[in-house]
Amino acid sequence: MKINKLSCLLKKSLFLTFYLLIVNISIAADVKTLETGAQAPDFSLKGVDGKWYTLKSFAGAKILAIIFTCNHCPTAQAYEDRMKSLTADYKAKGVTLVAVSPNYPKAVALDEMGYTDLGDSFEEMKLRAKQKEYNFPYLYDGDTEKMSKAYGPQAHQYEFF
């Protein structure tokens, strides 16, 4: 009798795993990267400076560079100083750089945290920006990921101009 219950439980577990995999693939397939030349979707996100930003907040920029990044990723960390340099070097030429963290902080796996001192919560974003003295807006999209889904970055350090 115990083998039948275990077999039934295993079948239900496998079905649930398969179902969740299909749902995940389906959701991921729905998110497409913004086409080159497409109109930038509007957004409304809070920055680590406490201000709210929309696409119109950057209307004065000749070129707007939006970089999807995060705190926990070593590759993203390696680009932090470069983003600061790009901001300083091209500001006078009308280029504005904006960084966006698309991560829902509780979705980052524990094993992904082995190479970092900070996670991806809004509070930790504020700490990172202060520690690294960011000279560009750093915006949080982690709770809804609405902007991220509209732009469709495929990885961290994904840029849109």
C-alpha cells in the first residue's frame, strides 16, 4: 500500500514540475526584446535618490542609454566603474545614462549570492550607489518588472539606446 501512495505522490510531483516548467517557458517566451528603432516604452520607477522617474524625465537627453544591471552579479559589478566613466565622459555631449535593476530580490537564488556583498533589494541598491558613488540614476523595477518586460533585456548588462 505504501508503494502505491509513493507512486501516486511521485506522479503528482512530476506533473506539477512539468506544468511549472511549461508555464515558465510560456511566460519567458512572451517577453520579447524591444526592436531596434522602436519607440521606448514609458515607465515610472523610483530611483535610489528617492525621486520618481519616467521616460519624460530624460526628454532633454540627445541620447538616452538605459542599462539593465543589478547588485549581485559579478559581471554587473565589473561594469560599474565603466558606467560612471561613460556618464562623466559623455554628459557634455548630451548622453544620459540610466541604470535599472530588474530583479525581484527574493527570486535571486542563494547560490548566486556567493560572489557579492549585496543582494538586489531597493535598500541594497541604495547602499551600492552610495558605496560606488554612482553619478547616474539607479532605478528599481524589481517589484513589478513592468519596465523590464516592456524592454525585454536578455541578461544583466543589457543596454538600450
